[in-house]
Amino acid sequence: MSQTAEYEVVVVGGGIAGCFAAATAAAEGAEVVQLERKPRERGGFIACGDAIKSPRDPEKYPGPIDMDAICDDEAVLVDRSIDQIEWWDRELDVQMVLPYADHSNVIDRYEFGQHLLDEVEELGADQHFDTVVKEVIQNGAVSGVEAVRDGEPVTYHGDVVVDTAGAQSILQDMIGYEELSAREEVSFEQPHYTHFGSAYREVVETEEPVEFENAIVGKPLEQLGYVWYFPRTPTEINVGLGFQMSQSPVPLADRLGRDMHTEPALPDAQVAERFGSPNKLGSSIALRRPLDSMVAPGYVAAGGAAATTHPISGKGIRGAALSGYSAGFYAAQAVHAGDTSEESLWGHNHYMFVQHGEAARLASRDAYNVAASSQSISLLRAVAALLPEEEVKSIVGTKSKVNGIGDLVSVAVGAARNFIDHYRSGTFDDLGVSNNDLYEVFRGVRTARTYANRYETHYDAYPEIRGGFFNWRDDRDQLDSAYYDALELGSADRKY
Ligand SMILES: Cc1cc2nc3c(=O)[nH]c(=O)nc-3n(C[C@H](O)[C@H](O)[C@H](O)COP(=O)(O)OP(=O)(O)OC[C@H]3O[C@@H](n4cnc5c(N)ncnc54)[C@H](O)[C@@H]3O)c2cc1C
């Protein structure tokens, strides 16, 4: 017979978002259980490139988790050792170097994850490991989950279920959102599978320190994929690759092996071991803007499950932390108020889009991803070769911004300079890219920038209460259509 457990807040997932949610809800006085399918000693052993910027910044990592104490442990590797981003296109002989003014870190994600779990425990949440959530209980509202713990069935009842089960959360397949609300319209947005990517990483060791020990390195691949080399230490490198799920499937480990085999900067690299096996992991990643609404009656989503994460620009970990904090905070407030309706949980959406605003910034920058996805990889490589470094920085989302006419002039001059260099070296002929193609891409970048600003203005006005949501969403959908028309996208390329 199934055992039963009663809590106020049930958090599914022991990743970044789950730890921030469970810790915050517990610190806010709620009775919390955190459920994680892995055993305790493997908690935090998660596929990631491990690049993390400003982990001590309380604006990016709010809440009761003591990030300073975690970062002070040398094993976590928050050593600010990264001060460059590099873009290598070996075939085109391009090596672009962008300074990373504030420094970044490539952490040991496992050590970091173990500390996060410790903090959750210290803040008073119960933690059930080896616990796999199999079903969601709902009756007008989400009211718990069915799980198997150490092989035995357990029913967890909760006033609020926090979904931090990662990108492509299984909970979202199980919940009937339409049945949760007696009203006609559902605010929660269920993502489409084309909004995700598959990613895979290995931790490799080299005998000699690598030359790029202070840089995170990206390289282009076919089908809009990319490879990264992120050095944790001069001889320990997180190498990985990712592809969008909208393209045909690529065998990730084989493709990574092929890249590393021909990469002169990684001679003699061998896969490191963890838990007595090669340190290799894969997972899906959300490659879309944050969900329009992340709440439903008795339910809040955060992290990869709410797409508040943008791994390509190094905002995956922090987006999970921030949204986990918000989900835990608003779940606890709703419990204390005795009202776990969608209206009562709406503060989570509003915090993410307006009060904090990170979700609005992610949503507006997604305009660049939409524009890039509409171009061929050859064109994108040509543009990466062509663009001056300042412009690339503004697009990849490092701190520098193109501000005002002075910057735009320098962008134009830089583009012209690079264009002449690459024109002479025959880069564009090699790629089969004409001047007209390039002009079209620049037009696309300009259009993307215009619409990114429009999206930001619209998301900044995200409604404070559920009542205003549906009109807001209609207006946003119109903005989407106008943008797709401006980019001349066919129906198959329209992302949302
Ligand atoms: C290969 C790769 C490279 C990346 N590189 C970077 C990077 O360099 N920098 C960056 O900032 N971001 C990066 N990201 C993104 C970042 O890792 C994610 O945004 C972040 O981990 C999301 O955290 P999360 O807590 O939402 O989900 P996850 O970290 O996926 O955690 C979800 C947890 O839920 C558990 N779970 C799932 N289903 C169940 C279930 N049914 N029952 C019980 N438990 C369950 C899982 O075991 C897991 O522990 C990368 C992602 C990938 C896949």
C-alpha cells in the first residue's frame, strides 16, 4: 500500500532551481519536501558547461542560500579564472577574442550542487532522494504527486507543487492544464519540443596546461550547433556541444569525439572519471523565451521547466537560481495566505518579468535567436567573421552595449574593416555566400535589434494581476507576427 506524506510545498527536483525554491520556501516558514530521483551522493551531478558569472551577486542569486560560503570553498572553483570569450572558426581561420571584463568561472558543478543541497537541509526542508515522481495529483488544482521512493510508492500531498524538474519537465506532460481551471482560458504556456535542444558534455584532462586556460571557447557546427571548451583548471576542461531539437538528430558523443580528434588545442585529452565511470553527461536545454505564464492553480514552474534559463549566454544557472527563489517565495506566501489559486501565485510571473526583470530581458534577446535560426550556418559563420568584436559582444550578451550613434558608427567602421579583410582572403567565396546574402543578414540583425527593443518594452509592462494577462498576450502575439513578417519568415520558421 502507498504511504502518504503531507507538506505545504512539494518541490520536484534537486537541481539549481529546486534547491533555491526549497531553501526559500523553508526560510519563509513553509513545510517543504524536496524530491530528487538521484541518490544524495550524486545530487548536483548534472550535465552543464559549468560556466557561471558573478555567483556572489545577490541580485542574480537572491534568497537565503549563502552563496559567499559556497564560493569560499576552493573545491567549487569560483576563482575568476576566465577573462576572455573566444570564437574559433578553424575552417575560416577566424579566432575572435572578446574580453570578459568582469571575469567568469568554470565551476565544479557537482561540488556546487552538493553545497546547495546542504544549504536546503540546513534551512529546514525535508529531502527525499532516490524518489522518482511518476504522476501528478490534480482535482481543480494540482495537489500533490505520486512517487516511488527507494522502490516503494509514496503519495505526497501539497498545497503547492513547485516544478523544478528541468527542461522538458515530465510534470508538464502529466498535468491537464485545461482541467485545472473552470474558466475558459488557461494562462500556463506548455512549450513545444522544437523549443529545446540536446546538449552533451565530457570533462577531459590534458597532460599539459591548455593555451586557452583563461578563456571560454565556442566553435560553430553544422545545423546551428556549437562546440564549447570551458577550462575548469588549466588541465581539466569541460568540453561539450549542443544542437536544436528542430533539426535532424545528431549522435552527440560521436560528433564531439570527431571535433576533439582534430582539435590541435586539445592534444592527448582523456575523459576524466567520476563515480568510477567516464565523466560524461547529456541533457535537454530550453532554447526559448521564458514561458508566458509559469503558474497554474496549486502549481509553479521554475528553472529549465519555465525556460527562465539561457544557457548559450551563460544565464542557465543563474536563471534557474533566480526563478527558483521566486517560485519558493511566492509558493510560501500563497500557503500562508491560504489561497493557492493562479491569482495568488501570479506574483512569481510578475517578479520574473517586471520586479526583477531578468525574464523580460531574456524574452527580448530571444529576438536574436529567432533571426539567427532563420539563417543558414554558412551565413552565420560569415557574419561572425565579419562583425567587429564590439558588435558580437552586444549580441552574445556580455556586459558591453552598443549605445548611441557613436557606437553605431564604430560598428559600421569595424564591419567595413573586417569585410575588406575577409573579402580579400576569399572567406565568403569559400562559404558560398554572396554580398547580397550578407546584406540580408545585416538587415536581419538591424530588424532583430529594433524588435528586441519593442519586446522589452512590452514585457516590461507584463500585467501585475492575472486579469490583464490575456490582452497582454494578444498584443505580444501581434508583435510576434509583425516581427516574423519583417524577417519574411515562412510559417515553418515561426518559432511561437
Ligand atoms: C550540456 C549542458 C551545458 C550547459 N552549460 C551551461 C553553462 O555553461 N552555464 C549555464 O549557466 N548554464 C548551462 N546549462 C544550463 C543549465 O545547466 C540549466 O539551465 C540548469 O541546470 C537548469 O537547472 P534546473 O534546476 O532548472 O534543472 P536541472 O539542473 O535539470 O535539475 C532538474 C532536477 O530534477 C530532477 N528530476 C527530473 N525529473 C524528476 C522526477 N520525475 N522525479 C524526481 N526528480 C526529477 C533531476 O534529476 C535533476 O536533479 C547547460 C545545460 C546543459 C544540458
